[in-house]
Amino acid sequence: MKTDLSARELAVLNFAAKGYTDDMVASELGIQTGTVNSYWVRIRGKLGNLSRSELVAQFVQKNADSLHKDSITKLGEEAVRLADENRQILALADEAYKTLTARTQATADALADQNRHDIEAAGAAHEAYVLRSDSAAASLAIENQQILAHADAIHNAYVVKSDGDAASLADENSHILELANAEIERLKALLVKASQ
């Protein structure tokens, strides 16, 4: 049995599904009501000897099923597209994280090297103070003040630039500088005492 409906038969079903009476359908299509009835006869010949209400219900259900399948297809395509975009975003985020980690580590390593250099410089200055005479010690005290000022500026930069590890190194450096200052004050006191 042929079930493909013509454009006019589909139009009759579509108007009926919207609640149109046969007279209203005839008016919309510009035909006689008797012609609309003949379309119903043809529709029943293709879809089965069902009542008008049953034919309309069957038509509405088929349309709903078709729309549902289209929606599922579109949703599936959208899900695939979103998954691809998400993978790209995750790849970019992973690359950015690796780059940031590498830069942070490089900064921490550079700060650690600078800190070791400053510690060695402060140690060398301390040994020189012990070996030299009163007047030389006074001159060295001035030089050491300059070194300490430079180290203090570096320390301030460490606090701004570094992450947690670098900040910890800066704290250690600050402690060493405090010890060096204390040693300078002790030497100054010795100089004053020696000059009396």
C-alpha cells in the first residue's frame, strides 16, 4: 500500500493538527469543502481506515518523532564540537602551565644563585675585617655598608618577583644580612675602643 502523502494531503493533515475544521481548511487552501473530504478519503487509503482524530494523532506523532531524531542528531554534533573545543582549551592550558612552571623554576634558581653569591661576598668581607688593621677595618665597614645596601635592594626585588621558594631564600638572605650588620657594629665598637 502506498503511504507517501501528496503536498495537499500533508497540508490537510497539518491544518487539522492545528485544530482547523474542514471548512477552515478549504478556505485556507482555496478549495471546496467536498475537495477536502476527498483528500481525507485518499489519506485513509494510504494510512488506513482510521478516524479523523486518529489520522491527526498519527501525523502529529510522526512529526514529533522526526523532530526528536533531528534534535538528537544536532545535540550529538554539538557535543562533539564542544568536546573538540574542550580538548583544545585543555591543551592550551596544559602548555601555559608547563611554561609558567619552567619560568618560575628558572627564576627561583637564578635567585638562589644570586643569594649564594651575596653570602660568599659577605663571608669574604667578614674575613677581611678580621685580618686587616683598625683604619682598614673602618674603610671596609663603609664598603660593606654599600654591599649591604645593594643586597637589601636585591632582597626587596626577591620579595616582589619570587614565588614561595624564592621568598624563603630571600628570608634566609635577610637573616644573614642582619648577622653581617651585627658583625660590623661589633667591629666599629672594637675600633672605637682601640682608638681610646
